[in-house]
Amino acid sequence: MYDYVIVGGGSAGCVMAGRLSEDPSISVCLLEAGPKDDSVFIRAPIGFAVTASLGIFNWNYQTVPQKQFSDGRRGFQPRGKVIGGSSAVNAMVYTRGNARDYDQWASLGNQGWSYAEVLPYFKKSENNECFGATELRGTGGPLNVAYLRSPSILNQAFQQACQDSGIPFNNDYNGVQQFGVSPAQVTQINGERCSAARAYLTPHLGRKNLTVITGALTTRVLFEGRRAVGVEYKRNGQLHVANAKAEVILCGGAFGSPQILMLSGIGPKAQLVKHGINVVLDSPGVGQNLQDHLTTTLIYRTARKDAALGVSAQGGLTIIKAILEWRKKRSGWITTNVAETQAFITTEGRQDYPNIQLALCTGIVDDHTRKQHLGHGYTLHVTLMRPKSRGTVTLQSANAEDAPLIDMAYLSEAEDLAVLTKAVQLSLGVMEGAALAPYRGKMLYDVDKNNPEQIRDYLRRNSDTEYHPVGTCKMGPDTDRMAVVDAELRVHGIDRLRVVDASIMPLLITGNTNAPTMMIAEKAAVMVLEAGAKERLTI
């Protein structure tokens, strides 16, 4: 028996467990389906490229065939399956999004979620080495944010190419202005990854009131009527129960949380009946409203081995030297996050609200690094920030061990294809700039900026996720039939059950979603503790 049972030890779950267990009078149990995060592939920043290609520490989800992709291609949806979740296997880019994103959340009836109201939680979470404590940036928080220790010389050339194309240099894309090109801010500390686990959980594993159980696959939430009282989970082939006196908190992410809700009897009634699941609550919005940042890659070869990662005859010796440097100094290319420069641009002329993100990757990133190529190269990710397309997460079966059916519905809205086509044309103009001439070789896959038809075909053949699925347990008032949780992240119609993760975002934010997910959990932890204190006062 615990006060709080948290399902999912990812970015949000680690924050919740760490913050709630700060009160020694509160008992917390954190359940994570994956293993501990003690691998060097997690600690060493470049290790995430290995985890992606090998499929380790990962759920390795696939989408259903995408109707707008060539030949009905399936998309890849990697999500972290390890303590720390996706923050343990991502590219570590620290991006908050645009202030207007959160003001839109509030305008949809979500009181307390405007930019001015969420900013204190961003600051609370952050220990910013780049700028220190300012009106917008924080220090003293558990999540360390830094610049890369050993960035490639290629970044300066790309930043100059952007400026030559009319994209200004921006000192801080998390500051007053987002538009422009900037060196990446990353969740690293002393040349190592600073995941949500390292920031919020690992330092506190000795707390007597904190129980962390790995290898625990949650099968369903348990109810008395419409009140959550615990969860059932499978570990080493055996079923167990973790009872919750106060609340059950789902932190399973945009795929895991709706799947658990539906397995527990909360979701679209027809979906539950189809799989023989007892209906606790007909909640039609569960698994709907799925949004993701769709990206495509422009890949260039280079003869400059000093500027980009690659595979060569001397690769073994290079790797050994890099490992030795990292072990001794925590510097060198093992500290790279690969996506070393970020730019936010616009195809709409709105510099106050960019709709495209560019990420310069100092290596060949083809099919999520799953396709390997000899030689050296660099890649530009061109990513659509506010897609109109909406997908779904539904059940494959009533068995928790079966992955959910994920339909991203990419490019189902024609506007998405049109905007991304224009973005690729703008991006090719940047990549063809004089500043990059000393580094530029042939494109791995030729794309002509003056041929929109070819670009559209390329997008259908090569686009995929930028790893930012959100929205499947949408936050909104009870007047919104598709809203799953309220502004305090409590599941509508259910007592003592919350969802705290990226799935509650009603709309995608303009940028990477990891920092906003931790912000959501910081804010949720305060709401949970305040609710618990009020209840104790009334007893």
C-alpha cells in the first residue's frame, strides 16, 4: 500500500516520483516496464545513436501503414523503455516552445496553463549553465542545461549560411524571441547526459518512502466503482498489485497512457466492447487527437572528416581515441548530441511564431540511423511544427503485452504537405549557401529546390517522426467531449486518477517536447501535493 502509485518511469514519472517523495510522510511507488538506466550508452551522449540503431532501451513501436506515404510505408516510433524514458535515449535538445503555444492551451479553457503561469515551472526545473538566472531562465533546479562541450566546426558554417539567407542569429531560442538560428542547448552535465532520471530520481533512490520497481508492465488500473485504488502489473511473469491510498498517476506517454486507460475500461465504448473490456467510463477522447512533428532529412556527404561523424577505414582507432578522451576529460565527439544547431524559421512570414524547426546534425542520419553508410556526412532535419493532421491510438487487443495500434495519419491534411514542401525549398537554399561550400559534397538523395513535385514525392518517401507524439489524453474542460483530463490533469468522471505526460497537451508546442513534459510534471506535482494537503485537513 502506497499513497501514490506512478505508472511509467519516463520524463514525467521521474519528476513526479522525485518531487512527491520530497515529503517524507508520503509513500510513493514508481512502476517502470523497462530496466535501470545504468548503461554507458545512456550516460555517454552519443550513445543514443547506438540505442536507436540497435533498438535497445526502446519500445520500438511501428505505426500502421500510412496512407499518404509511398507504398503505405509504416513509420517508426521509438519511445524510451528504461528508467528515464525517452529522456534517456533522445537527442537531449532543451526547447521550451513558443509563449503563444501555452497561451493557446489556456484559451481552450485550461486555466493556469498560460505562458506566464507555466514559466515558473520551467525555471524551477532548470539549472541553466548557458545564461544563469534571469527573468526567463532558472538556476538551482535539478535539470542541468548546458552548451555542448565539443561542437563541430560545421555549426559555424551552417549558422553563417542561415544568416546569409536572412535568418538572424538568436542568442536564446528559449528567451524573448524564438525566430533565428542558435547553438543547441542540451540536457547534459559535465559531458554526460542529464536525463529526467539523473536529475530527479537517481539522487533520491535512498529515500525510505520511495519504491522503484523496474521490469513492471502495468496491465490495468484497479477501481472501486469510479475511484482508482491501485494498479495491476506483471513482473517476471507474475501478476502483482500496487494499492494507492491517495492517487494513481499515469505517466506512460502519448501511447502508453491511453493504452492503459483503455485496458482499464476508460475510453471509447465501441473500442472497449470490441475487445471484451468492461466499460468503466465511456470517454471518447482517449487515444484521439494524436499529433506529432513530421520531419524530413536532407543528407550531404562531406570530405571533411574533422567536421562530421562517419565510418571510415580508421574508424576503430578514432573511436578508441574518442573513448579515451571522454573517459579522461568528458570532452570530444562522444559528448555530441548530433543535433548541434537549432533554427526556427517561418514559411508564413510570422517571425513571432515560427512554424518550422531546422536541426543540423553532424552525421548521416538516414532512417533514424538504422541505415548505415560508409563515409562522412551531415544532415538537416526539416520539421513541421504545427501539423493539421490528427491520428489515433487504439487497442490491438486486451493484452497489455500487445503494442497499441498507432495511426499518425501523417499528411492526411493537404496543408501539411504544402507547408513542408515550401520549408524544404527554403532549407535547400540555406544548405546551398557559400558558407557551407568548403564542407558540401553530393546529396545522398538528390532533391531539387525548384521542383516542388519532386519534393512532394521525396516527402512521401522519406518523412517520419521527429519523436514528439502528444495529445491522446487531451486536457480540456468537461464541456469538451474529447477532453480526457481537466486543467489539474484529473481524468474526467474518475476519482483519484490523473494523467501527467505529453499526452495531455491539447496542441503541439513549437519545438522539442521533453522540456515541456517535465514542466507539466513539475506543475502537476504541486497540484497533487496541494490536493493531498487539503484532503488531510478535512479528515
